[in-house]
Amino acid sequence: MYRKILYELRDGVARITLNRPDKRNALDGEIIAELKAAFSSSATEDACRVVLLAGAGTDFCSGADLANLERTVQNSVPENMADARSTADLFLMMRNHPRPVIAAVQGRALAGGCGIATACDIILAAQSAQFGYPEVNIGFVPAMVMAILRRSVSEKAAFELVVMGETVSAARAHELGLVHRVFADDQFTSEVGSYVAKLAAKSASAVMLSKRLLYNMDLMSFEAALQAGVEINAIARQTEDCRKGVERFLKKQM
């Protein structure tokens, strides 16, 4: 089914791997389409508790495939709009996915590759990993990802990242709030496995409702956000996970 990615659902974790290591997992229309198919599939799998996105080989993703990039300057405006819309749809699909989406970044995550990592809910990075939006250096703009980057780091940090186009270390990305955890290179695989297992063990309904509520608050007023919280609070209390969790808690107190 897939030519340029790998997909596996095991132990509650849907593992999606960009699988073009000879091209540093560069992006083209086909790999974007396959990613959308994999995210769509995992969203409907009851056994899926977490989605883990990684890259095969030494890099997470170097950005756009050079052949694909060359075509974009020859395309018409409608053609480029359709191409950009496909990537935007992928970002929206990741944000609306019912499960948390984690990026496990080793090596370089640059341009569109950094955009895909940023679109994940959580970024785990190896100590030697590098991040950057270098599009400005060729007169281009990391346009769609700004909608996510602006919500992930401060406005001033986002501005510097996109207009300077510099590559930053995992440590610096962590300081800016782009990366959640940084692990030593030689412990990265085991640490990611442990982190993902812990998250997969959490209440699936509670995590799903938390993700939905948090992201839906983007354009809400304070009063509307509180009301949305009231509604989700009431829904959460009716879930089986909550009922069992309360029972376990009460038994411990006796």
C-alpha cells in the first residue's frame, strides 16, 4: 500500500516512518499523500492510542524533494495552490487526529520536514538533532507551518526563526518551546519508547478530549473557553475510563 513510508500498528502505537533515507526523507506529492492515508487509517483504529512519526536513516526529513521544488517554480498559481493545499490538509489532519501525534527527531528536520515535526503535538529530539525553516534563504516562505509555529513558540521567536532561516540545535529548540524533550543520542530510541509507552497507557478518552478542547480554544473568548470546558468536563465524567479511574482512586482512600 505504501511506497515511501512504513506503517505499523503495534502495542497501541501507530508507527509512521518516512522511508526515503537515500534522499534524507525528502517530501514530494506522493509521500504527502501516503502520510495522509496513514494518519486517516490510524484515526479509525480503535487499538491506536498514540501515533509516532519518525524518519528512516540519519535524518528526520530534509524538506522538499529537489525535483519537486524545481517543478514548483514552473507551475501555475492554481497548481501551486493545490500543492500547498495538500500539505495544509495534512497539517489539519494531524491537528484533528483523535490521538496524540509524536515526532521522534534524529538528525535534521529542515524546511517542510521541520514543518511536519512542528505539526505534531509533541516533539522528542535527539541531542544532536537540528531544526530550521531555511525557506527565506531561497526567497521562499514557510507559510502554512506559521499557523502552527505561532501557536507553539512566542511571536518574536517565531519571527526570528522564519526570517533568519538559521538551523538551531535541539537544545535551542527546547529553550524556545518548540521541542518538548531532548534525549542523549545513545539513549534516544529507548527514551522515546518509554515516553510513548507511558502516554499510550493513559486514558484514551481523556487524552482525546483534552486534545480536542485545547486546540478548539484557539479562537474562543475566555468565557466561551470556560463554557467549552464545562461541556467537556461533563462528557468526561460519563466515560468508562473516568468511572473506573474514580473507583480505583476511592478504593485507595479506604
